[in-house]
Amino acid sequence: MAGIELINVHKQYVVDERPVKVLNGISLKIPEKHITVILGRSGCGKTTAGRVINCLTKPTQGQVLFEGKDLFQMSKAEMK
């Protein structure tokens, strides 16, 4: 069961010419065929983590693996 794996993922945005860290080295495994819930207070990075997992934004650093392959290196055909 490979599923999805985040390895040391960082995400940083620039707001008013200042870097803002949103994700700071998160790692997690979401096994195939499992439901996973990410909980946390407002502004802790839940939405950004979801956007990274769904390929809507690239991480600044780290890897996102899907079935053992780097999600951001895969073609759309491989993702189906």
C-alpha cells in the first residue's frame, strides 16, 4: 500500500516582499484506501497542505510521492 507520502515539505509565499513560511518540514503518509483528516487551528497550513497534495501548488522544498513516484515529476497520464 503506497498511497501518498509527504517528505519534509516546506511552502513559502512572498507577501509584501517578505517571505511567509506556511509549511515547515511536514512529513506524513496517507495509506491507499484510507480516509485521513488533517485538523488544526486557523492559519496552520491545512489548506496549503491540501493544495500541495492535489498539485495545485508546488512545495518550496521537499517531495510529494504518489505510489512511490514524485507527484510533480509525473505526467498527467501517469496520475490516472
